[in-house]
Amino acid sequence: MKTLVNPTAEQIKNTPEAFLQSINDSIFIYVDGQNRSVTRGLVTLLHGNEPSGIRALHRWLKLGVQPLYNLICFIPSVPAALLEPMFKNRVYPGQRDMNRCFLPPFYDAPGQLAEDILEKISEYQPECILDIHNTSGHSPDFGVVTFENATHEALVSLFSQRLVVTDLRLGSLMETSTRRCPVVTIECGGVKDLSSGEIAWQGLLRYLNDEDVMSLKHGHIMDIYRHPVRLELKENTTLAYSRSYVLGTDLTVPDSLEHLNFDLADTGTLIGWLGGRSVDHYLVVNDASGQNVFERYFTVKGNQLLTAQPLKLFMITNRPDIALSDCLLYAAEEREHTVLET
């Protein structure tokens, strides 16, 4: 991992793409704050296909200004982002997902990079860390945390009024969150959504310039969803996206499904059309304990896969490679939804 300390605006190439090409590797950036008694952390481009965070950071670095407090930045998946076409590849081919590598053992290159990042965090002792992402499908902004408290809510509120509290454990950076150093995931919106870049930019400015980012502002409203599950496709499942069933596939997903991100999917909402095999051969929904709870969330009628109760769906992807290697979508029960108003 390369290191860049107090870069000047002249050292930063004029576009995010040129900047990443000039780095050509994962990088750690340190910037002195106006007040050097406090440090804040920022991670972006953990996934190479999620550019809003790096675009916002690049724009800020080109201003050549100081943040209020010291800033440590990590840009890990530069090699994946640089593969042609740029910002297309989530991970470097043949390697693990970087955001699944933050728990030991750190046995491979992504794991060792994650371990290096954690060691830097331990060395610099930031008061908090933002991990900025995009979703792969059309989506509004939201935040994700691993436990619920006012500090997590405040950090997410810099970017969004939607918060998901998850008890799933996958090896992500946010799972290292503690009360001493809270870590939150920010999903700025879909990579195709023009608003995602501005959400990342405005949130970053608040994070770098506000004196107190750890307290929820008066009058703020947050929609909070708890205990999401993942709809995962088993190995060797065949998948297609279309307006109707594609012959020979195990699952055909409506190509418009991503537009349900953070809309209420009422009971009986169509998720897809199934092939001839039994659904348990290729679909699984595990809760945090590892129990398959598929029938609690979804049901099958004829060849249709439907929601079994009102659900909030999010992180629906329209990319088969991501659906097959990670998951098709997340779902939270609507009854787990509450509204917080300070």
C-alpha cells in the first residue's frame, strides 16, 4: 500500500481516473487538520465498481484545503477499478471481495491489505470512520451499521435519513466498529444515479468541516430497519434478467426489480420466475444465526417467487456476476421499521 502525506492540489491529477492511474495501487493518504488533536478516517473504493466516494475525495483534494481535523484515507481496490472498462469490476479477478476480509485469518493478498488498513487505524486512533460505497443497481442513499446507537445514527445522517442495522457478519470493515471508534457504511445510491455523486460530495464536506459529527442534529428524522437477510443463489445456479421467464434458467429476475430498492414490497410482490428444480436447490435466505428462513420471507406459487410478507428490499442488483458471487438482494421485515425523530 502506497503512502501520500499532505498532497498539494498540484500533485493530484485533474480527473479521478487519471489520479487512480497515477497511483496504480492501493494507497493510504494522510492530511493534517487545522486542529491536530483529533483524527477522522475515510475509506472508499473498497469495491472497484463504486466510484462516488473516490470522485468526491478527488474533488476535495483538488481544492487544496485543510480539513478541520486530521484525515486518514484508504483507497484499497485501485487495481480492480483500473481494469477496462474502468469502474466496472467489483474485485480483481481471482481475488476475494475486499469487504469480506476484515476478520482473520488474513491469509491472502486482500486479507493482508485489510490487516494493513486495520494496523494503520490502530496507529492513528481516529474518532470515527466512514466507508463510502455505491449500490450496483438504482437505489436511494442509506447507511448500514452493525449495532444501533446515537453515534452511528449521527454519522449516517451526514449522508442519509435511511439506516439499516444488521446483525449479519461477513467480514466487512463496519464489523470492526466499537463505541470508541464507530465505523459506518454509507451507500450513496446507485452507480447509475446522478444524485449519488452529489450525496457523496455534500456528506464528505460535512464530515470534514463540521466540528461535531458524532451527535444527531435536532429535528433530524431517520427511517431505521433492523435484522435484514440476504437472498443468496447457490453455486451453479443459472440466472437471467428479463421481462418474462427465460427458458432453461433456474431463476429469471424482472429487469425492473432494482427499482424496488427501498420501496415497500407488499405481500405477493414478484421477485422472479423459477425453473423446474425445487427452489431449495438454488436459493437460500439465512439469518444471523445461519438458519435458513426462506419461507418466512418468500413463497412460491406456480413458477413465481413472491414475497411472503411486506418487506423493505434494498441492494437489489441487476448484475448477474454480483448476484451470483454475493447476493441478489437484502430484505428487512416492514414490522422491523421504526422512525426516529430527534
